[in-house]
Amino acid sequence: MGATVTTMTSANQADTHTAGHYTTTGLDSRKIAIWAFIGSECMLFTSLISTYLIYKGRSLVGPFPHEYYCPSTNATAGAENAAAFLRQCPGALKPILNIPVTSASTFVLLMSSLCMVLAHNAVVNADNPQRARWNSSKLWLAMTAVLGATFLGFQAYEFTSFVHEGLTIRTNLFGSSFFTLTGFHGGHVTAGVIWLLALLAIDVKRGLRPGDALAVDLAALYWHFVDVVWIVIFTLVYLIQ
């Protein structure tokens, strides 16, 4: 009798472990936790973006994000008067932001979100032989991580070129708010890439099955959040002058 009770208890514990811990909302507690975490992250990035917008246009010295700047006269000019301004001040600093390069990195990050969706779909359908042809979760997880790392490479290139052109975190208010905002976002992308590589290592070791879909779904929610934040940053910082 005692052995039977022990066996039933072990079975119930195994069922509970397999089924997850559901809250009164009907959602798994881990999904509630990731949504709560994303909510706190929204507040963090809202404060960083607000700080950038408050300081926007208040820098006393260049380089500036969208304007030409003459260090000798402290004068500025927009792109429409660039030719005349450069004749008057040959040593003028160009607008610091490189929109084409950042557009390419934004496209790379958006494609990583698509790969993340395909990775999650591959895990959900891992036991379906009819969808096995393009159903490699290893491939899509690896592609997502590679694209995320490529985005970080673009950001490292941008930061390095800015420093070489005279803009550091101490140069002016634009530099301080820009490096803080984009640097925090880059840190979140780095954490996401590490998370993806951990999932990929598990997939290589034992294979991810439909029972692991929630774990991949949590990573996907975080990754899509990071992408959405970047779209907001790209629009407000790079595109709107």
C-alpha cells in the first residue's frame, strides 16, 4: 500500500513537472514571469528614450546627429546648405549618423525575428514527419544567433567609427544619451544571443521536442521585444531629425 502511494505521488509530481505550473489566468507561470520582465524592461527603455528626446538638440558642441558642424566658429548647417557651408568651413564635421549602415543592421535584426518564428515552429512540429524538410530547429536557432551577432558587429563598427570621428560618451549631451540608449539595447541583444546559443546547445545535445516549445517561446518573446525596441530607437534617433 505504501509503495503504491509512493508510486502515485511520484507520478503526480512527474505530471506536474511536465504540465508546468499554471496560474489562475490559465497561463504558465514562466510565461507570466517573462511578460512581467518585459513590462519592467519597457519602463527602462521608456526612461532611456525619454532622456534622449529631452536632451535632443541641446548639445553645445558637435559632432551632431544630422547637422554639419564647424568647430572653429561653432556654427551648424543642415544638409540642404551643406555645399556652401563646407566652402566656408573646410574642416567642418559631417552628420555623425550613417543611415544606410544602420538600415542594413535593422534589416538583419528583423530577419532574425523571422528565423526565431521558424525555430519555434520547428520545435512545435518536431514530431511531424510531413514538415521535416524545413523543420530544423538547429538551423533556425543558429541563424537567429548569427543574425543577432551580425547586428552586434554593425553596432561595434558604428561605435568605433563614432569615436574615430570625435564623438564619445563625454563629448556632448547627444553622445551621452546616444551611447547609453544604444549600448543598453546592445547589451540586451547580447543576452538574447547567449540565450539562443544555450537553446541551440540543448538542441544539439538531446534535441528539442514539442514539450520544449514553451522554453523556445519564452526566448522568442524576449527576442521579438528586443527587435521592437530597436525599431522604436531607429525611428526616433536615426530617421526623425
